Amino acid sequence: VLLLPGADAGEARVRLERLLESFRTLVFAGAGARFCCTFSAGVATARPGDGLERLLQRADAALYAAKGAGRARVVEASKESIET
């Protein structure tokens, strides 16, 4: 979980996309091999009345949408997702 106080979902998505691009350029070494890594991320913004659980559910749903869309990407939670 990464919290970005004061950032709206669009700004958070852009910041994470920049982080992903930087992360892709890193080369790691271990177990006798060199490798690169990526990540996927889901972005959600707290809504009035949200508890932590509801916020994390929306972020998690966006994360799985990112993975389902091909991984190594950032997806913003839709306004309709996870209405519990």
C-alpha cells in the first residue's frame, strides 16, 4: 500500500506510471542470473464515508484489472467498482 495524501486518482496514477517506467530499467542480480522486474498497481481514492476496508477493496479490484489487462500497468478504480 502506498498512500499519496493530497493526490487525486489521476495524479496518483501518473506518479505510479513514472515509478513503473523507472523500475523497469533496474537490473537485479541473484542466484547466478541477472533479471528485471515490473509491477502492476491499482489506484483508488477515498470517498466520503469510506472505511479503510472499502478503499482497499477498490484498489485491489483495480490491481487485478491491471494484471488481467496484461500486467506491468497501473489501473485506476472505476467510480462504479466495489459498491458495498
